[in-house]
Amino acid sequence: MINFFIGNSTLYFNLLPIAPSSLLTSLDVEILRIINGYGGKFLLLDGFMLSLGLLGEMYFWSLLSIPLLLNKKHRETGIKWLILTAVTGLITLGLKALVARPRPYLVYEWVRVFGVQWGYSSYSFPSGHAMRCWSTALMFGLSIKCKGVKTRFTVSVVLIATAFLISLGRVYLGLHYPSDVIAGSLMGIAIGFFSKSTRKQKET
């Protein structure tokens, strides 16, 4: 038996004879328990995480691209953002149907779920919010042109922090397992890098 101490919580894992897959599942659930356990304790934090969840929705993400589309100077970026949103949405829908992993609040009674009244009837893996936000953060972070290193660094930090908090919020709200979010984030980062490399090829 091995104990891991995280704050006031303790994770217990009996490493033998548990298979690696079972250990990863146990870790996934225990991390969910810790993060989701803060839900309902802090009203302001609950509201903040719910707001981030709405911000990361596909329809809201699409609305954010409208100002760019209306501006001739940034229209190309707006179109690229819409395409990126559509691509991540299609990948998410395909993987959800393929993996068919139930959301955690449908499996564990102890999960505190927030925002389910807005219609999260789809499967859990991967997190579309995480994929969408990280791909967008990478797209803007790698292509944005700012005057000065400090300004570029600040913009990059804001983009990464926003993507991280939205992703973390999916676990906090009880709507995703940590592995859903990690997988969605990694795929989003890969898509963001791919969109940048595609643009470089077109320019050359």
C-alpha cells in the first residue's frame, strides 16, 4: 500500500496485484474526487468555473470570432478560428461516439455536478472544451504579432492561463475526468501547432 498526500486528502493505492490500467483509472478517479470536492464550498469559485464553462462552449467560441470576421485586417484569422472550432468539434464528436465513456456524475454518486442543466448529454472522452481552448491558445500564441517581447509574453500567458482554467473547470464542475481533459488538451495543442505549420507552408 502506498499513500500519496495532497493537501488534506490522501490517495490510497494498492500497487500489487493491480494492473497498470486499473492504477491509472484509480488515479483518474481520485484526482477527480479531490478537484471536484471543492465544488459547492466556495460560491464565487463555483460561479467563476461555471462562467468559464460557458465561455468555452462551441457556440460562444464561434460568436467571439465575429468581430474578427467583420474586420478586413483580421478576417483571415477569424476564418481560421472558425475552421479550428469546427475541426475540434468534429474530432470531439467522433471520439465521444467511438469511446462512449459516460460522464463521471452518471457513474459516481458522490460527484458534485454543476451546469448539467445546460444539456451535457454527450459522452465524456475527450473534453471538447479543453481541445477547443488549447488549439485556439496555440493558434493565437504562435501567430499573434505584438510590439515588444513583454507584450507578446503577457498575451501568451493570458491565453495559456485561460485554456488551463477552462480545462480545470471541467473536472471541478464534475463534467469530465482528468484524463478527458488531458487528452483533449494534448490534441488541442497538436492541432494548434499543425495550424501554424500549415500556414508556414502556404507562405513559402
